[in-house]
Amino acid sequence: MTTLGLIGYGAIARDIVAAFPAHAADWVVLLREGASPVLPPNVRAVTRLDLLIQARPEAVVEAAGQEAVAAYVPALLEAGIPTVIASVGALADTALHTRLTAAGRIGGTRFVLPAGALGGLDYLRAIAALPDARVRYTSRKPPAAWKAELAALGLSAGQEAVTLFEGTPQEAARTYPKNLNGAFAVALAVGADKVTVRAIADPKAAGNTHEIEAESAAGTASFRLANTPSPSNPKTSALTALSLVAALSDLLDMGGR
């Protein structure tokens, strides 16, 4: 049985565990002190990072938010444990990105950034070297995904779409860390200086919709993904967990290299 690790045990982590046969994986999940979620028999909890490291998991998936990336992932990498990072927006902090890279070098391993709820990132990587490349990323979700954000702005869900944000990927990652990780996945693929981000609460949105429009000397392209929201967390697409499972499976197939 393979030992695997998780940071956090919310909707995404539960879906990841459910994707693996119970007899195939023994999970160790790092929880904050006082958390007490219901865990399946093949999942045990620890509340200290050193105990997660002592379990020597083949790989760890971070699924607890941007702060967890900074708090835990560098030590995991230095210990030689490859880690899949769900909260890609954390890498908007360039110092943290550098720290993670250095930690992976020390531990002889690496961190993996999955596509998450997106597609088309291979195209964006291909045009990244073109100086005229420009990309607009639009996150269009139903108001239920933006309930707290709308309330903070004194708005309520009506019949018309509301633009909540327009700016850089770095600003998006800081302002909406739970909703706009996809924006920074785009930025990492093509370069943050080439990307403009919009976030829209739209009562007519067909699920969590991601729109990518690219223009460069190589041509134009547009990608539109209408993802089903996670049943237990409307901020997140169900596809996110599937992408993390695929990234983790690839990592295990490669022996963590």
C-alpha cells in the first residue's frame, strides 16, 4: 500500500481520496489544531508538519489554500517529498516561488503545478516567448460562488452580470485567493506581464466558466471551459480535484522525479 499525504481535508481533498481505491493508498492528512472532520478508515490525521514528514509519503497534495503553501511546502520539498500544489496563486509571491524552487533543489525533488480547472495551457506556453503575446482570462461564475465577495461590496445577486475585478494576475491572486487560482496558472504559462484578468458574477453562467483569449504573431486562440461546480464548494470546479488526481498519478508513475 502506498502512503500519500494531504494538507487540508476539505471538498477537494475528499474527492482526491475517493478517486483512489481504498486498498491502494494509506493517507496521512495534516490538519490544523482543533479540526475534526470525519475521516475514512484509510485516512489518519496529524496536526504537526514533522509527523507528516516522518510518515514518508510518496507524495503530498496541498489542498488548504495559499497560506498553507508557504507554511508547509518548502519543508516537505527539503525533506525530499514531491508536492502537488492546488493553490497555484500562492506563486504570485515571487519570493515564495524562489524559495520553493530552492527547497526542491535541496531535497532533490520538485513541486507540481496542475492545470486545475483549465485547458489550453500548452498553447500559452508555446507563445510565451513572443513579445507581442497578449492574453485575457475571464472567470465567470454563478453568484453562489461569489456570495461573500458580493456582500463585501454591498451587492446582491440580481439578473445582470457584475464585474467584480479587472487587473493583473498578481492582484487577482491576492484579492481572491479562493476563486482565482486559475488566473495565475495562466500567468505562469505565458508570463504574468502578458495577462489581464477579469472576474464576473453572472447569474446566467453555465457553471464555473473559464474564458481564455490569446493573440500573438502566431495567431489568435480562444478557449472556453464550462465546468460543473463542486457539489460541496461552489467556488471550485469539480474538474480541479480530477486534475490534482491526474497530476498525483503522473508523479507516482515517475517515481516522484
